[in-house]
Amino acid sequence: MMNSMIYKGYTARVEFDPRDDIFIGRVLGVQESITFHGEAVKDLHADFAAAIDHYLADCAATGREPQKPASGRLMLRVPPDVHAAAVRAATGCGKSLNQWASEVFAKEVVS
């Protein structure tokens, strides 16, 4: 299970650094490096929010479009036999391929 936080649609992975005795977070899904830290969970939440707010303000100040978190649209290329097997699995469950794949992804990656 991944330790994660979400703020304004942005997701961050959080890890504990025992050497420095702090939590360290990194925002996922954007090319720019957005990191934050805190000694306690309350500090971590505040620093995460501040990091995202700073990123958005900086983008606005410099005229850049901020990278958006995942849109929910996903295009995959899979071998034809995998595609066919997925269609059979979805049909067997009485679902569309999209519904079935969404549930499979959610089961595997959402805690």
C-alpha cells in the first residue's frame, strides 16, 4: 500500500526518512519536481498544501499552464490476445470493457 495524500486533485507519495526523522513527500504525475516535508502529519499536510499553492501561483505569475493531475482518460496498447481476453472477462461480468478495466485498476492501485 502506498502512503499518499491528495490536495486540489494532486496526489503525493509520502515516505518516512528515519535518518532525518521527517516525512518527505513528492507530487506524482507532473514533470516538475514538487516536494515537501514535515516532522508531524499536521506539518506534512500544511507543507503539501503550501507546495501546491506555490506551484499554482508560480505558474500563474509566469504565464505557464500548470500540469493537471491525471484526467481520467487512459489509452493503452496491449497485444490483441490480451485485449480479447479483457473483452471476454468484461462481457462475462456483464460490464463494458471500460467499466471492467476501471474496476480492475482501482482494485490494484487504490487503497
